[in-house]
Amino acid sequence: MVMTDIVPVFPADLPAPGGHYSPGIVFGDLIFVSGQLPISEDGGHDLATADFDTQARQVFRNLIAVLRAAGAGIEDVVKATIYVSDVAHWGHCNTIYAEIFGDHRPARAVVPTGPLHHGYLVEVEAIARRPA
């Protein structure tokens, strides 16, 4: 059996997590990105009262920052899970997601959850491949 190291990913351009977790984990050829909230680059929660569009775009910037720190990009995502505070956000979420991912269509789930931490409207987690 071959053991593969688990390597935590802490992007320099994102604030340190507020909880006991890593923003990302590299394991072999895979990258597991923890749930990203629309937290500003300075670590502030000023976007908690922003509209869905603003929050979703920040969430994807944070996702891309973790991917980039692990040596990957949005085109390397193989599975995304998006949590929305209300199913009414699904259509708008889909539009922004399509804009961010372009022609790339990874597997995906959109899960309506009710209130998210700090009153946010959206959170995203992902699994990606590490390019060779």
C-alpha cells in the first residue's frame, strides 16, 4: 500500500479560517476545498448584508484562491456543492456559476439550507484534480 501525504492549503491572499480546519487539502491528485463563505480578503464579514450576486462572486473568488494556492484552477474542479440559504437563489446562482465556469461543467449539487453562518446567502465547496 502506498501512503500519500495530506497537505493543508492556506492561501496567502485569504484570511486564516475562523475554525479548526484547512481551507483546502491536497491528497494525492485531488484537492478538497472546504466550504467557502463570502468573507472579504481582509477577513471581514461586511458582505453578510450584501446581495446574492455580490456574495456569490466573492465565494467564487475565495474558491479560486484556494485552488490557485494548490496549483489548480477553476477548470480543474470535478465536483462542486453549493449551499444557498433559499431555493429562490437557485436560478441566479446557476447564472453566476455558468459565467464563472464557462464551458467547463463539473458535477454539481445546489442545496437549499436555510440560514448560513453570519447570515450569508451562499457557500461553496469543491473537489478538484491537481494538474500534472
